[in-house]
Amino acid sequence: MDLKTLHYFTQVVDAGGFAKASRNVFLTQPALSKAIKALEEELGMVLLERGKRGTQIRLTAAGELVYRHAQQLMTQRQSMLSELEALKNLTGGTLKLGLAPLGSAELFAPVIAKFRQQYPKVDMQLLVRGGVEQTLALQKNEIELATGIIAFDGEFDGLRIRNDPMVVVVPKTHRLAEHKELQLKDLQSLAQVMFEPEYALYELILTACDKAGFVPAEITRVSHADFGIALVAAGTGIMVLPQIIAERYRVDAVVNVPLAASDLRWELSLFWRKQQSLSFAAKAMIELVKQQLEQARH
């Protein structure tokens, strides 16, 4: 039994006979009759009582049941096709985008606004999560796209959005404030303000410090860059941040000293799982990001 045969069956019933139905479905009357007969044989029941030459038909009890369910299936099929068309044309559907707490406002707000303008009927759900949570959310199919710091591998693919230098945020009165550049080893004995472990930047900085031969002696953890910089200004410690973030939340009481590029850089990406089939909405977002990157190069 297939939907096409059920469609033929409903057409015969709606038309009141095979002759008119055959014209409606563009099938010869013998072929149509054969299809319905095959359906009856498959079910092992007579569905239609036929008059002379099939000009008049009447539903049996079994035929009424099959007709009722066939109509529901035809309606569901049309609903499915309509929804698929809406997804394809971006006049419906949902896009779940995971946003990194750092850098998303500066880098993704314009492209998100453009997406909303072009595809207002797509339900966009923005989920702000740390890097560790982003990866887990992708693996659980809770989101389709994510932004953050990640190495592309066999599981993940994406677009490199930004590759920025890092700076060391220090109080203006600190002995390091006069340096033109710092290296990680210069921070060895200093207290640091760092993000919570669920932020990818936390692990990135710890790994870089380990390669430089030390573990930060004293760490104060925060969830927001502006609060972290306020703690630096108050003398709690120093903080390593991407330059774009440090400049955005800069206050008069601190200085941003460049960190040697060979020690650490901040690379933000838009990424997704290779194994996941992306929706039309996700593909449209990727194209808009590509356009933004292309415009930025010119």
C-alpha cells in the first residue's frame, strides 16, 4: 500500500466512479481499476461495490474506514509538503544558534539583525553559552550552529570569523603598565582574573601558561568581561583578554598591554557538526556570515 494508491482510491470515491476519476488523475480507467483492485487484494477486503461498467460505486464498511484514514493521510501529506516548502523558502522553521558570551555582540549582532530582516518568519532562538556547553549542545542537537573557540577536526567544521591578538589588562599603577609588549612568562608570579571553566578562553589561557612553564598562582573567576576589568582596576590582579573585548570594556584605571602573538591569540569561529544535516535556515545564516567576511576583506 502506498500513498499514490490511496490517493487514487479517494479520487474514485470523490468522483463517484472510475470514469471521471481517471480523467482527474490522468490515468486510464483500466489502469485505475487495476490499482484499486490491487489495493483490495492487499487488504483482503472489498472496498467498493461497483455498478455496471464501474459507472456507479458504493463504499463498503471497510471502504468507509479506509477512505476516512486515506483522507487524513492526504491532508497530513499536504501539510508536510507545505511545511517543507516553508522551510526551503525560509518562510517558516526555526534556527537555534549558540552564541559565545565573548565577542558575539561585537561580531554577530549585525549579521543576526540582517538575517531577521531578510527572513522575519524564521523563529530564531539565540542561546548564550560557554564554549564547553556549546559543544555539548551541538552534540545533543539542541542547536545547529555555534560560535566560539574550537579546533576543526573530524567532528566539527566551520568558518574562522576573527583572529585577534590578546592583551594583558593591568592597573595603570602596575609595574607592567609601561611595557610595550608582554610575554606570558612575565605573568608567572601575578594573580589573574579569569573566566569560569565553562568558557573556552579559560582552558586556552591555562594551556598557554602551562606551555610557558607555570600555573597561575591565584585565580579569581568571573562570568563577565566588564566585571573582570573592574576587578583589575581595583587591584585584584591582571586579566588576559582578546583585544577587541578589552577595548570595548576599557576603563580609565587600566592599561591594555599587547601580549606577544607567539604566546596566544584569540580565534573565534562559527561552527557546526559535520555529521548533522543543516536546515535551510542554518545554511542561510552561514551564507550571510560568508558575505560579511567577504565585505570585511574589501
